[in-house]
Amino acid sequence: MARPNYVFTSESVSEGHPDKVCDRISDAVLDAFLAADPFSRVACETFATTDRVVIGGEVRGPGSVLNRIEEIARDCVQDIGYEQKGFHWANLKVDNYLHAQSADIAQGVDGGDDKDEGAGDQGIMFGFATNETEALMPAPILYAHKILKRLAEARKSGEAPQLGPDAKSQLSMRYENGQPVEITSLVLSTQHLDASLTSSDVRDLVTPYINEVLPDEWITANTEWHVNPTGKFVIGGPDGDAGLTGRKIIVDTYGGAAPHGGGAFSGKDPTKVDRSAAYAARYLAKNVVAAGLADKCTLQLSYAIGVAKPLSIYVDTQGTAKVDEMAIEAAVDKVVDLTPRGIREHLGLNRPIFQRTAAYGHFGRVPEPDGGFSWEKTDLIDALKAAV
């Protein structure tokens, strides 16, 4: 049984954080390949530092996309908003080292057991859901994302032109009886373009946007605010600190409130179960909670390279289940084909829908008409209830 009363903390980083710049470019490359050929194979990594972006990895898809890699990278950096000395979308150098996918890996994916596609690698993936928010996500990570997303909107719209692209947020949330009731501390470090701004000036600038996204009752007289606590933050992005794809896996998922299998998402096509099976696990866990079968659900899947079916399915509800956990495990296996092909087809993942996932979380988002965030749908409720 989980503790009922405690304080839990999660952090988020903005789209201009160096690692997120790299996630964005890697996913933009993936989307470009999937747009040209839905069955492209992509494993793209990006590194960014002062005035330079380096892209490498393995691909199998239309050669025409390879000719656009530099353009894709520059477009991402421009949209994020970097036009500063040391990292400007028009002036940075882009090195492209993408090459053909390994034939040894390809054979395992193309011809797995039972003539189905095998998993692209071995590994474990976790999904999680909790009824403490409407999005069925843990409150600290969900609202840490919301703060940064709102500040980015204000920056890009011209409401807050003083802000720069790079930012980090962190929320410490006090829980009573398992539900969030108060923010005990709020940390925000945000890049600003006006070097004369003090920490107090930045707090005055961002406070209305923070108040806009947080429930009123969660900010109290006891809430500690730490806005740009080190002082000036003018040099941001890869000019201030190097970035790399896949270094923000806890930010991307549940903010530490649930286990993580260790595999990053960005830059990987959906034959890679690091990504697709983690999406499926979230999809199933969310539907278990939405169906009222449990208040919380952690769901683990495991795979072997070249083998289509998952090796195991494990459910842990932290004592909140309304039915036997083994019955939930059997039910989720019935309602969704958890082979790599089955996941991709059920969730419609062979589409250019991944660039939008690169910042503000892969989970807790609203499903979109073109198939984006399809793993956030709650369309398995009836099937799960019938299966248990």
C-alpha cells in the first residue's frame, strides 16, 4: 500500500533546453522519413553545442530525405527560437552522419517468430496512470510541463518577448490521503534576453502565466518560490550547455513517479519497442484506471529482439485494484495485440506524428485528429470491463 501523506517532486524542461533541441531534431528527421515512406526505419541521434549540430544513426528509407537533413535541423532550431550569438539557426554548422541500418538488426525485425515482425531490441517498458488528475497523470510532472508550455506560448506570441527558449521548472507537491493538495515549492529557471532583468523582475514577468495554469488552491502562503535563483540566465541552449538526444527520459514520462525501463523515445521509429511498447503500456494503464479497475496502475512489458510476442506482462496497482491484478494482466493481453506490428497498427504509429512529442511530455496530452497522441485515448474501457 502506498503512503497516503508525503511530498513528491518532478521537473520539466522546455523545448529550448539543449537536450530537447536534440530530441526535436531527431524526431523531425523521423517524421520526414515516415512522411516519405511509412515503413522507414530510423534510429537518429543528435548532439548540439555552440554553433554546431551533429546528427548520426541508422536509417532505411527514401534517399531524398537524406538530402534535407540540414534543412530539417535548421527549421527546428528556428521554430524553437534560437537567434543568439553562439547558437543561431541560420549560422550554425550541421554535420550529417546518418547511414544505412544494420542488416543484422533488420533481419530480426523483418522476420520474427511466427512470420511476424520481431521486436527491434530486447528490453522492458513501463506504463503508468493515476486518477489524481483528469489526464490520469501524476500532478507534479503534468503541471511542471504546463508551466513551461504556457511560457513558450507567451514567448512565441509576443506576449513575453523578454523570455528566451531555454527553461526548467520543478514542482514539489504535498499529498494528503494520496491526493495532491498543495505546492510546497516551485522552482523556475528561465532564459531572458534582457541582461538587465533581475530574478525579481523575471518572477514578476512569469507569475501571471504560472497562476494561470496552476489550480488556485495549490499555491498557498507556505509555497516557496525560487525563480532564477542563481541570478542572470542570458546564455541558454546548446551555447550554454551541450545537448544530446534521449537524456530526459524521466521528464518525457512520469517525472519519477513510476519506473522507467531505460530506453529513450526520440528519433526511434515505432518498430523500436523502446518507444512503441512504452506508448502501449501507457495506453493500457490509462484505460485500466479510466475503466475504474484501479486508482493507480503500473504496467510492465518485456521483449526479446526478433521475437514478436511480449515475454511478460506485469501489473501493479499499489493496492488500489478493484479486481484481481492477474485478471487485469490477462485482460490487457486480450484487448490489444502487443506484438510490434499489432501495437503500430492499433495506435496508428506509422505516421509523422512524433516531432510534437519532443517537448512537454509524451503522456498526459490530448489525442489529436491526425493520430497524434493516439496512446492517450480511453477507448478500451468497455473491452477491459468485459474481459475481467
